Amino acid sequence: MFKNIKQGPLKMPDRLSEEAKDLLVKLLNWDPTKRLGAGRTDAEEIKSHSFFRNINWKDVYERKLVHPRPPKKDIKLTKAALSLEERAYGAYANIGKFDVHKLDEFESVIQEDVQRNGTEPQRQDLDRNWIPGWSFIGGN
């Protein structure tokens, strides 16, 4: 698979326009010095590609461009969908799910702890994933 990624032919769906295919081919050139945007004009090279011919870049920079949004769909989980999740994950289906209704209960327990001990709870007491000196998102 790795060999195919590095050396195989680039396959694109037929539904892509010719401009989109041309843009992708130029962006994904194996030689980084020949990729679109790697030249002296940098990103201007990409912005001037025919795929972006109808884009007003000034509006983009000024955040005036209104992008299309897909219509919202009201998704309701059916018993079949829930049972599928339970079948897929078994006993682990509910791990990591947070019950919003228990937030008030959690906050009251924290407040009782603060009143009893006179201090705010420490991070390691609240976060089961806390590892001293290490963070999932950087910083402390």
C-alpha cells in the first residue's frame, strides 16, 4: 500500500471536473519543487489556477465570501441504530458518553468538596486521563 501511495498512478473519481483534476495533479506532484505553489509567486500560483477563476480573493480575505452550507438534517437514532452500536462495541458502547443531566450533580459534589477541604479540586482528581507533566493538547 505504501508503495502504491509513493509510486502508483493517481486515481481520481470521474465526477471531478477537469479543472479540479488538473489542480490536484499539480498540487500532488511527487517533486516538491514542481508542485503548484512552490514557485516564486507562492500561493498566487494556486489562486490563479482555473479551478479558482470565480473566486474573489479580496472577499475571501475580508471574510465576505459566503460559502454554501448543506441543509441541516434532523437525525433521530432509532432502536436499530442503537442496537447496531451496542453490537459493534458491546460492553464498551457507553464508555465516554457524558450525561448532561448529571452536570448539576457533579458541580454540587465539587462545591461540597471545596467547602469541606477549603480548596478547589486538583486537576488529577477530576481528570482520569491526567498524567503528571504531560498533556494531550500541549501546555500544562
